[in-house]
Amino acid sequence: MSTNTIAINQSMDRFNDHDSVWLFGYGSLIFKADFPFIEKRPAHILNWARRFWQGSHDHRGTPEAPGRVATLTPDAGAVCAGMAYLISPQVFAHLDYREKNGYLRLSTDIFFEDGGQQEGLFYIAREDNAAFLGQAPELDIAHQINAAHGPSGRNREYLLNLATALRELGAHDAHVFAIEHHLLAMAPG
Ligand code: SIN
């Protein structure tokens, strides 16, 4: 089951009259920037933890065999590292389509690693969306990811690419790296 969030996100017009706005990416938006951007800067947000708790029925899985992709869960004191992109609001249409499987476009404070902060946007899939799968042991998550593939490619590649990108940013994410560890011990499904 999945929920298309395009219409909800189109009603989020907070930044529509801005020339540009910062977008914070923490999942595939870090390693697959398939949209025009003006500038990018390593950044983090506070009080959110990255988790592979969101189902993917349209990119890295299918309705019959969903994959698992990253979302954020509230976690007081947590620091989530990622990449911030300065984009034109014209790019929202592309992003809303890409993130349509349960992700909402919401505002957040973004802290740049080279200093300063700015209010911007991120896409999060909350636990009340129909594609949400929720918590599971990291080994079980790895097995599901290893077996899944969809129109955007293998689910395994999503996780391994993200782990590599996080290392390049100098970021440690125990959840992502634990799933990576399990995946690397498995033959690709
Ligand atoms: C993001 O990368 O910020 C959102 C989740 C995803 O598209 O993987």
C-alpha cells in the first residue's frame, strides 16, 4: 500500500515566493542529486535520527515486495548529517514527484558545517503514512533490502551508496553502518 503525497506537498507554499531555498537531504538526496541546484553544503539537522523504516514501493521495491529507504524519526539530542542544496522553488515539482511515496515536504532548521544556519526544507515520511514499515532488527532490515529492487535499481545499492556518502562527509551513523555490515556479508539477492 502507498500514499501519494504530491497534492499535500503542493499546498506547502511557504517558500514559493522565494528566489531560492535550502533543501536538506539525508538519504538518496545525498548521493543522487538529479535536480538542478545553485550550491551545496554539508550540513546537519538536530533532534532527528535517520532510520530505514520507510517502505519503498516505487523506487527500490515494488508493491508486492517493498524495499526499505531512509526516513527520520524524532530523537531528542540526535544529530543527523546530510547535504544541503540551494534550489529554486521551481524544483519542488520534480522533488515532490520523486518523494511522493509518503514523504511530506516540511520546514526545518539547517546547520551548515562551515558555519551558520538557515530555515529550509526536508522530506520526511512519518509513521502515519501508509508506506511506513517501522522498526525491525537491523539484520532483518538488511535481508529485506538485499532482496528488494525496483525501477530505480537495487535497494542494496541505495544503502551502500548512502553509507559511502556518509563516510565521505565524515559522518558516523551507527544504524546505517550496522545494516551495511550485514549486507556486505550477504551475496547480493
Ligand atoms: C532524502 O534523501 O532526504 C529523503 C529520502 C530519500 O529520498 O531517500
